[in-house]
Amino acid sequence: MSCFTYSGSPPRWRRPIFFTLVILTALFAVTLLASVYQKDGLSPLEIALLILYAILMAWISFSFWAAVIGFILQIRDSDRFAISNQVAPLPLDGEARVALVMPVYNEDPRRVFAGLESICLDLLRNDAQSHFDLFILSDTRDPELWIEEELRWQKLNRTLQGKIQIFYRNRKENSARKVGNIKDYIHRWGGAYRYTLILDADSVMRGDTLLKMLRIMEANPKLALLQVPPAPVGKESLFARILQFASSVYGPIFTAGLNYWQMAEGNYWGHNAIFRTRAFSETCGLPRLPGEEPFGGEIFSHDFIEAAMLRRAGWQVWLAYDMTGSYEELPPTLIDYAKRDRRWCQGNLQHTKLFFAKGWHPINRLHLGMGIMSYLASPLWMLFLVLTGVDAYLRSQQQQVYFFGHYTLFPTWPETYSVEMGTVLVVTLVMLFLPKILAITLLLTRPEQLKEYGGALRATLSVLLETVISVLLAPVLMLFQSKFVVAILLRSNINWATQQRDDHQTGLLDAMAAHAGHTLLGLTAAWVSYYYVNNFFWWLIPVLLGMVLSIPLSMVLSNLNLGKLLHKYRFCLIPEESNPPYVLQQLHRLMQQKDPLHLAEQSRFSQVLIDPPIHALHLSMLPSGSNSKRQQHHLSGLIYQLLEEGEESLTIKEKRALLSDRDALRKLHLTTWSLPALDGDFGRVVV
Amino acid sequence: MDQTVVHTTAPTIAARMRVQDYLCACGLPQPIIDEWLPELEQESSDLATMLAAAQQRLNGWLSSTLEIADADQQGLLIAHAALPYWQGDGGHLSADARAAIAHCCFLATPQEHPLAMPIQKIILCTPGVQITNLFTNICHDCLPLGRRVLNWLRRV
């Protein structure tokens, strides 16, 4: 095993090489376009186009060079500066304890606990359980889901027979969302754990990966946070399968390229990452930003800022780009993907306020800028397309004059710029598509790995399919993101609803509601460009096609049968499907088998009131505390309401209030057992 | 809340059956239920009182069987919650069950070990604030259509 001694500053040549390549490429492309424009002198419109093109080219040349360098690193199959090279020897210090922390908010409890059980089983299989405790940090507001979480927590404990400590708590108030949830954990139990590993509700991680992360942390005392890139898995819709495949094939070269220049100034992606609890607690207490949401208030995309704060305090943050065994799930449909994008967009645009804050390392500032740019790029591309159309229209209106002056026999032929324009187009296309070619080339050089992708032919055809779909989707996502950016700039805040993670298909009405505007815009743009700038229309077809077809495209991509068909014929296959690791096998088994928790037909709320063991379980999990007189009166009123008007008359908040109070629950429990028909009498009791 | 008295005093037989159902739902072994019921009936014929007495008796039984201190309400609740799953043969809890609860493996949260997380200072610099304000003000305040577009976006 090769080891390196990292002194805290990256190799001097890496960043200059990378950023010089990026800048030179962008300059080259812009110079090409400028050479076309400047022959007649630059008009204001052309200057605007050049500026836009320069920004966009810098943006895509950034990911282009990350992919190229990542490809070189991957094909050499060695990187002296990969953090994963440095691991502590076994056995580890007994004090090196990790809290696996999963914050949840109104998620599907069955999926959450199946994921956790899979992780625990893999930890047991790797004999690593002694270093890990598990915390389910519930911010769930829905009383039904809350009680189900408690029941599943109890079931999981019974299944594992206490071999791994699994803890659960539901927060009374979900202030500051996920940030507040984790902060509450640190405040209460953080001191007991040297490390904390954050999982998302759909995260799954292999036991050996968790152990290796711990060993890396132990070996690097300056390392505060280690991020392992999560691979998307487990979804069956056509949309998700294509994205899973793209991420699996293209992801490794991009992350390797990313690590090439970011080194110890890495980023935090919010989950599937381990941090040194004390370092995090001392440096990452996030303040509220001045002003109102969406730009002020709580910091939404806290992860980038936390990474920057750790670096500001002198800690290292690394991306273990070459580690596997870290998984997450993708939104199953295009519409769900856009909804997630809406939240991320708001979080990233909020960083405009933080971009110039004092004390950030320049690389962290760059991370913030990249996050902002990943959403601003869409309206900029849109603006670029519109202005290009206007420019083409103005050019088409110019009359060609062949003879200047009087009585001349020699015409002045119009200059053609087709070679320059062709080069600009080729350069742009190469930068967009070469990374895909590099990724599949890399795969083709690894026969063993290739088999897991269904073989050379299927993998290549899958890349082609993915390319076609991504070309069609690009303008739709551009419109979605442009709309989000405008909405946020107009200070429209969003409702932080739970993600719909399970597989489902998009119906016609939903597709129309989401994409009718895109279709209309596509048809209008097609009509305008066809009649007014005919030449431009033909160039615009790839963009227009995605917009015009967005409704059927969205529906087809959400189709589960098509996704399963692809799976059956081994297209868009990923190694996690052809050769699933133990942890994913367990997850699949747990989700496919009959639910071992026999949930009663009655509501969970009723179960807490009636079923004595569930009542006791819930009471045992409530924090102690007393209510004010006023709150007690309020709860009395709710008890009367329940008895007189039934369960349906209570709002979610009111049910939560009753479920959060021990005395009220005890009284209701006994009262309910005194009723002739138990909860069947709710709403019929005359008090 | 004391006035939440429901007028459902059942006849004795019905009350006895209800208490039997209750103890059964608690997961208490049947021989113990059979032993307790006549005693509970003797104490009261009122359903609510019988239920309260049954609960008390159950708690007492759990604390003596599992050696849980009377003051340890949390421990009692945990034992109560797990009772249906820990039934041994012959109406007694198995040794395993007792061992399991002794180790408190079903404790929802561990002992607290606090760690402070002080709020950090982030000094915002004017360029960021100015750029953000510029964008938002142009879009929101200055454009005549700003608010209309915003409303439309909210609707869509």
C-alpha cells in the first residue's frame, strides 16, 4: 500500500495546471467566436453574446478538464494523493466510536428501517459493530409516521438483539430543519462519539466502507470531514435507471478530476460523510443570515458552508473519490427531480450572500461559486440562445451589396464564416460530449468491470441512449432551472415538503401541469424561428425537440415497465445490479419480503391510545417535561374534541400535541378502555 | 382534565371481560390474568377503577419480576412495551427476557454526553450583499411586472 505524507498544502503544480487549462480553453473558444464577430466590428448584441459565451465556456471547460484529468488518473490507476491510501491499522482504538446518524423527516419508515437494518447486518458481517452506534434523529411531524417509526425501531432492536445499539428520538420542534436536528444530537450526545457519520434517509453504506472511513479518520488527525461519493442505486423507472447508469459510468472520472484540484479543501455533500464530532461542533455552529428567506434566514445548503467553516478553522476536508460502497437513491421521475432541484437551487443561490464572506479559503469560495453557477448556467444558456436567435434574425435582414461605387465590374463577395462557426460548434460539442467518450473508453479497457455493465456492446449502446435522452432533457431542465432562478430572485420561498422517493409513474395530468409551458414555449420558438430565421430553426431543432416533446418524454421516462425491460435485457446496467453487494442484497430482501411488522388497520394514533404495549412504548420514548397550565387546558380541550367529534376532527398538529404529552395520553388510554367500543366510540361520546 | 369522566360504567361482567382483554392486550400470561381477575373484582366493580388497579398491579409485578426500581418509570414502560415479546413458558418471563431488559437494550436514547456547538461568526462582505440586493431588487422591486410574474410562478 502506498502512503503519502500530506503536509496540508496541495502539490504546487496541480492547481496551476488545471486552472490554466480551463482558462486557455475558454479563451480559445471565445477567441474563435470573436474572430467571427469582429470582422464587421462588434455590435452591443455581439459583445453581450461574447460575454455570455465566455462565462458558459469557462463553466463547461471546468467540467471538461476535470473529466480529462480524472480519466488520466483512472487509466493510470494510481494517485499518490488519494486520501484512501492512508488508513490506520487494525485493531482500532476502542475509543474510536462512531455515531451513524440518520436525520429523517416524514419519510417512509419501512424503507428507512430496511436501509438501517441492511447497514447493521453488514457491520455485523464485518465484525465492526463495536465501533458503531446508530441514531435515528426523527423530525417527522406526521403522527402516523412517527408512531410507525417507533414500532419499527422496536422491531429492529428485537431483530438485532442488541448487538448494535440503535437509538431513536423524535424532536418536539423541528426548528432549523436538518441543521437543527444534527445540532440537537451534538448538544445531547455528541460528546460520546469521536466521529459522526451522516446518512440520508435513503442512504445505504457497506460495512467495510464504514470501517475504512473510520480507519482513514484515525490515521489523519488533521482530517475533519471525509466525503465518500454516493452512487445512485435501487430505482427502476427509465429515468432513474438512465441517471444511475450515467452516474456510475461518468461519475468516477469527474470525482477523480474534482479531487485533483480540490485536495484538502474538499466539499461536504450533506450525507454519506464522516466528521470529527468535536471539530464540527467547535466550528460549524451556523448563524442565521440577516434578512428573510430565500436569501436570508436559515442556511439551507448548510453542507458547503460547514466544509468552508472547517477549512477556515484549519481542518482538512477530503473527498475519498476512489472509495465505493456508498449508495443513495435518485428521484424516480423527471418532475420529482425538478422538485429536488428547486430546493437545491434555493440553497445554492442563497450562497451568493455568503460568497464574499470573510475568511473562506479560495477553493471553498470556488465551491460556492460552482454551486451558484450550476443553477445560473441555465438562464444564461437560455439568454444565449435567445440572443443568438436575435443576432441570426438581424443578420438575415441585412441586404447583401455586391457592387460598391459606380460602374465597377468587380463585385464584393460576402464573407463566409462557416469554417469559424463550424469550429466554434465543434469545440463546444467536444467539450460537452468528450467526457462521455472518455468514460466509456475507460470502461472498455477494463473487461472485468465491463461485464458488470452488460458487456461492451450493451454498455456502448446504453451510453448512446443516455446521450440522446440527456440531449432531450437538457432544454427541459434548462427551463425548469431558469424558472426556479427567476422565482428565487423574485423572493418566492418554497415549501419544504418531503421528497417522493418511491417508484411511481407520471400521469398525463401531472405531466401537462409541469410541462405544458415548456411545450408551448418550444412550439412558439419553433414557429418564430422557422418563419423569421429559417436557417437558425434547423440549428435549434435539438433544443426545440426536447421542449416540444417534454410531456410524453416525462411520462415515458417515469415508466417502470420500460425501466424493467431495460434491466431485463441488461441495458443501462450498473455493477450494483449485476453483482450486488451484501448490503444491497439485504435491502432488496427486506423490501421485497412481507412486512414483518404487522400494522393494524386502525390508525397509529388510535393504536397508541388503545394498544397497551404500543402506548407504553410511546410513553417510554417521550422526553420528560411538564406543560404550562395554559397548555394543559388546551390538551383537555383536545381530549374532549376527540371524544365528541372523533379522530378526524383533529389536525396533525393537534394529534401531535396529544401524542407529545404523557399525562394526556395516560388519561386517554384509560378513558378509551372504559368506552364500550374502544376507539369505535370516538366522536360519539357525550361528555 | 379530571372532569373527563365518561359515563360508561359497565356491568360487572362486562367490566371483568374488559379488564381481562386489557391485561391480555398487555401481553400478560394467561395464568397470571386468571389469578388477578377475582382479586381485581373484589377491589372494585367500576371499570375505570378496575383498569387503573390492573395497571398498578401490572407495574408492581413487572418491577418485582424484572427487579426494576419502583421509581424507574422509564424502565417500567420499556418492560411494559416489550412484554408481549418476552413471554416465557408457564406464565413467567424467561431468563433471557430478564437479561435483555437488565441490559436496557431497548432504551430509546443513551445517557446524555453534551457537546457545545457555539454559533460561529460569518462576516458578510458588502460585494455579496450588494450583488444579491441588486439582483433581487431589480427583479422584485424595479420591474413593473415583477410581482405579477412572481404570482404567476407561485400559481404554476
